[in-house]
Amino acid sequence: MSKAGIVAITLIAAIGAAIHFSSTSIFDGYPSSLPKAREEIEKSFRSDLLEAWYPDTVDKVYGGYLTSFDEKWNQAGNQDKFLVGQARHIWVLSELADFTGDPVYATYAEQGVTFLIESMWDSEYGGFFTLVDREGRVVVDDSKNAYGMAFAIYGLASRYAHAGDVQALEYAKKSFSWLESHAWDSEHGGYIDTMDRQGNWTAKRIDAFDTDFIGLKDYNSSIHLLECLASLYRVWPDPRVEERLREVLKLVRDRFVNNKGFLHLYFERDWSPLSLGQLPREQIVANRFFDHVSWGHDVETAFLMLEADHVLNGSFSEDTLETARSLVDHALATGWDQEEGSLFESGYYFRSEGPCEIIDTDKVWWVAGESLNATLLMAKLFPEDEKYEKAFLKQWGYIQKYLLDKEYGAWRNFGDRYEQGQQTFKAHRWKASYHDARAYMNVLKMLEDDFELIP
């Protein structure tokens, strides 16, 4: 993206922000301050993360981590172990060991690494299996994906960074090499997400929908590959890792972020974007998983781009900084609930020059966590713009009011807007402790005032 394009994005976001943030009343209702928020977040970090998740989720019988807990934090449902969730726990626990200074978290991380390598690595074809049962028997043996492999690298690299676990680094390197051999598109660039067990590209499934596109590329695997490559490069500054990290950062920043300031989601192999824009409104809404504005991913990506840039260069380039800011500005201007706070699930531009309309009003836990992290980061980077600090304080107030379970601990799935029956398990395949843990640790570091913005 050209500098002129970034300026245009920033201006659009700034105009929208000026309209939506012209009155501070939309941030009223959660009176607080940064010192008060720090005190509250520190307390919640201990009760709603440390005490709620660990050691309850540590599987002391078979290794790895338990998957499913109900609203009252009782083990319930299927305990099959998902690659993404297992790897996320390893990352969280490795970071917690360093953040808290308590070696017990390193012990929990170590047994997770052992389970991951012994039970989930495919010794015949390489790469990690996507799903095994609680005991470690393979459940899904016909597919692999770059998304899951990215989190495996992410967790293993963090384990090595904080504990010097040589085996963890060995398998992080092997995972990267497997992705290079099977998922990297040498013709068009970028990584393909969906493969069979041997690593051959297959058609991608998007939520409940199958597509006909072999080699489909998507935002979600790409942003987490960006994340994992940054983590791997910190501990293994290999020239090939650096090259891929630079390429993926450029792709996400310059191709995924469109001129309105939000992420385009899916692309064909040659980077032709998939869009539902020519369909009637009801078909767009029904098939929105292919094409929508995902404000949670937008603000998460703002952080991940800045993190990658900082790992590569020790600072932020103007292009990355302005594009990251445009993502947060657009989210606050179009997806923020002006009454209660927090970001809605998704929106859509039904008319190119019209407003972004909200098409899913759910308020999901992980979006709130990423918003908390991104708004405080922007407040620190741009202290002259008061909307970021106000949004951070209101986001934290919203989390306290609607997401924290004061009786049983941890974060609920949904906040103030959800359909009957949605408020289900407190932990499940897609809900480990990753988003909330990262938000807690990053925010507490930023509130100390003697911190690196990107650790």
C-alpha cells in the first residue's frame, strides 16, 4: 500500500472517529481511571486467569490440557485435545512463568510440550495432527492446517524463550520446515491453510460452508502465521524465517487492509479477493463468514503487525504504525457499542459509499480481550488522542460488568447481547486462556509505565 493510501485510510478513520467521538458521553457509565483500572485488572488477573484456569485445566493423568468446562467450571463434555488449544496453553504458561516468576507454570508448560510432541506429531508424514482424544489417540488423521501449525510454533518458541527447552525449539524448527515444504505458495506468495495429512492442498471449509477453491488464502491463518514467525524469529534468527516474516507482514499490512481501514478476509490463490458484494442483502448475511467486517480481528491484527515490525526492526515503520492505527480507528468508529461499550461481532458495507452496518450484535470474550489490549496500546502510542484511553476504560468496565463470572471465575463466552443458549461452556475447543491472558499481561505491563510497548 502506498503512503498516500495509508494517509487516505487514516483520514477516513479520523473523520469517522470525529463523528462518533465528538461527545464523551458514549464512554460514560464506567467511571474509572488508569490507576484504578490497574488495581482491578491485577486482581482479576489472579482470580479469573491464574486461579480459574490453572491447575484445573492441566491433565495430570494423560498430559496436555483438558478442553471443556461448563459454566460452573466443572469438567464436562468432550475432552478431545485440539492442536490450537494445546499450543495456546503452552504459550500462556510459558509466558506466565516469566511474568509471575512462579516456576509451577513452567512445569505445566513442560508437560504440555511433552504431550504435543509425543501424541500429536505425525511421525510418518511430519506436521502436527489437528485433533486427538484425551489419551492422545488420533481422532482426525486426514487433514492438517497452517493455522494449527502456527500456534504449535508459537507455543514451542515461547517455551524455548523462557525455559531453554531445546526439544521445543527443535520441533518449532521442524514445524516451520514442514510449512515451508507444504504450505508456502512459491508462485504467488503467502501460505495455504488447508491440506491433507501428506501436505497436499485441499479445498478450505469456512465455518459451515465448503468452497471449491484449492489453495484458498485467508486472514486468520495469515495473521497467526505472522505472530508465530515473530515468536520464532526472536529465538531463531534464521534468514529464511526473517524473509518469511517480512513477506507475511507486507501481505497483511498492504494487501489485507483495504482502503476503508478493515481486513479483507478471503482470497483465491492469486490474491483475487472473495466478495459477496453483488449478492442480495439476505444472501450476504446468511453467508457472512466469507465476507464481513470482523472488528475483533482488525484490532488484534493492529497489535500483531506492530509486534512483527518491532521484532524485525526494533521500532515501528510509519506504514505499519498508520495502518495499525487505521484498523483500531475504523473499529471504534463503526463497530463500537455506544451504549454499553465493547465491539460487536461483525458488520458489512452493503453500499460502497454507505455506512458499515452491524449484522451480528454478539459481544464475544476474545474480541473484548483484543480490544482491551489494542486500545491501551494506541493510548500509549498516541497519548494526545484521548479516545483510546476512554475506550480502554470503558472496555474494562464492560468486561467487569458482563464477562467476568464473580461466582465461578473466568470469562463468559458472551457479554450483554446473546441468544438464549449461547452462554455455554466456560472453556471449550476454541476457548482456552490465550486471548484473555495476553490482554492481562500486555495491559499490566503497559500500565507500569516502565515497559516496552511490544515486549
